Amino acid sequence: MKKSNLILLVILLVMAIAWGVVYWLFLAENVAAV
């Protein structure tokens, strides 16, 4: 595997985790508000 592909894969993984955390916090706030 090329190094550039590996770096891209890591970036996508980090972005996916970050979006998952943001979505979870947003969902938790909505549930708490209701």
C-alpha cells in the first residue's frame, strides 16, 4: 500500500470518529432538552 493512501485512510478514519462524537453529543443534548 502506498504511504499516501495510508495517510488518506487515517484522515478519513479520524474524520469519521470526530463526526460520530459530534453527532452523539448533538443527539444527547436533544434527548436531554426533551
